[in-house]
Amino acid sequence: MSFSFYVLSDTHLYSETLGTRGDAYARDNQKSQKLLAGSRSVIHDVFDRLLADGSIDTVLISGDLVNNGEMSSHQEMLAELTRLQTGGKKVYALTATHDYDGAHRYEGNEKIPTNGAKRTDLWEMYFPFGPDKALSVHRESHSYTAQLAPGYRLLALNDDKDGSGHSGFSPDCLAWILEEIRKGKQDRQFLIAMTHHPMISPSVFYSLIGKNDLMHGREAFIQAFLSAGLPFIFTGHTHMQDIARSHRFYDISTPSLVGYPGTWRVCTADRQSNTIAVQTQQVPPEALQAMEQQFFGMIRDVVKYAAADNDRFAEMGRAFSLRPEFSRKHKHFITFCGKILRLMRVDEIVVAVVRRLYGGNPRRDYRRTLHFKV
């Protein structure tokens, strides 16, 4: 019997009680890929849609639940997840690096530190949404396994490495993962894995400027997972719509729910045929329009600052994984390219290219069945 479920990622809920006015907020909002104001409204609407679908009762969320670890954002996210569960959905969530530290609020021209979650808070905070149903846990990494349905088992793998640096899995965590894969295979389970950071780059573009945001040690992990019998994983973080393949291993990347292209996955796994069908649903047109205005407005501003203000360009470059040190090191080249782009008025071409990169290819990616040989 097949099994259907939803996959969401990077919900990044931002509590509007933290401020939506003033120069400090406007400056950060200008460089944001995703919606800040309005994020909870989008999440609430999508959750309404999930609740209205009585045919699927399982929801997976692969990290970055809130904007930057603000406790008020967590409280609102927990309320939305509770609403899902009260409505009959089984929720399995991971936390990630945006869910702790870095919390701030806005008052006029000021960006002020505010009450935020620590990593050590997250396990208990989100315990009712996955860990409470765990068959096995790796407590240090906040990873767990759970039985989703007869014959279908989840590996929820937290890759933030205890907040100590680069993403990935410690030797101890990897050993636990491989043992869970072995037990799953022994029990004849179809294994469904999710983590946060991508194990395969979603594009050549991302490989060039976002290399440090890919999972560190990913090649070794891919080989280890394939050897153990795990052929795919759901990821997030990049906010890009993509299904990538390397060495017979698939990385199914789901975008941010509150940023362009505003999508989530509807998946059906079949243990008899060893396949998984991946479809995509998108936020309503009015929400998508707001996301497009936010995202492509940011892209146009990036082109503008490339030509005229390298410091501001370096600050905004963080929104698409471009490190400030890279921007400053290549200042003259970036300024030259920016001026050429402005002179030729090709801002819309840049937007079209980025739209293609982040939105994926509908013919290839919005309805696809993956066949596995393990």
C-alpha cells in the first residue's frame, strides 16, 4: 500500500509584534528573500489548505521554522503547529540554525536584541511535533526516527552539528543514522529521510556563490547513505525549487513557504515499486504576488547596489549566500559588472534568470516520479 504526505520547509515565521516599521526594519526587509510582515498569514492559509485535505494526515517540516529564533515567533509557530495537530494532522518537524540565537526586534532606527530561543530550548519546545512519536533519538543532534505508517519510516536528521560550526553530522551521529538505516532495512521499511542543508547543489550558480551553505562533508555522507541503502533525502535551506541527483542519490529541495516561489511538496511513496512521486502545490495568487514583489525587488536592488555601493551590496549579498568578504575582495569587478548591467538595462533579464533558478522547471520538477535501485 502506498503512503502520501506533505513536505514543507523554511516557514520562517516572523512575529509582527517585533516591529514592521522604521528605517531599521525597512533596511533588513529590503534584503530579505522572504516575507517578514505577512509570513504568519501565509502559513495560516496554507495550513488551512492542509487541514481541508482529508486524504493526507502527515506533514514533514525540514527546519528554519522561524525567522531568527525570536521567542515570540516560536510561540506563534507552535500555535500554528498545534492547530494542525488538533485538526487531525501528524506533524514531524526539525529545527535548524535560524531557530536559535540572533533574535532581534525593531524600533525606529534601532535593531535591538530581544528574547530568543537557545538551541538547548528547542528539543522540549518542539517535542510534541515529532520527537514524542520517536522510535529512536540521537539527543545531542536533535535527530529522531518515527514510524509514519505501516512500512514507512522517517529519519529526521538535524544537521546543525550542535550549533558548533558547519552543517553536517558528527561521527557519532552518522553511526546512529547508519544503524537506523540498517534497522529500517531489516524491518523492510521504506525509509523517508529529511534534513535541512542541501547535500547536492541545486544549481551551478549556487555551487559558485553558496558553497559554504551546502552540507559540509556531503560527498562522504552521500556515499555512506547509498551504501547503507538510503537513496534520497528531503532538504531545504536554499529556498530553491529543485530535484538534484548525484551518484544515484536524490536531493529533493523544497523552497521557503513564505518566499518565492512559495511552494510545498505533496509526495506519495510506494514500497512495492520502490518509487516516490513528487508533486508541487503553490500559495494562492495574492500571496505569490507579494512574494514576487519582495524577492524580485530585492534582486533589482542588488543590481543597483552592485554598481553604486559595494558596502550595501555586501550586506545584501547575504540574502543569496554571497559572503561579504567575497563582495569586498572582488569590489572592482562587481562594480564594473553592475554598471554594465545598469547601462544595458538588463535588470529584467537578471530577474528572469533568478526566477528560473529559484522557481525550478515546472515540466521537470512540479510533477515527477523517482525510481530507486538500492
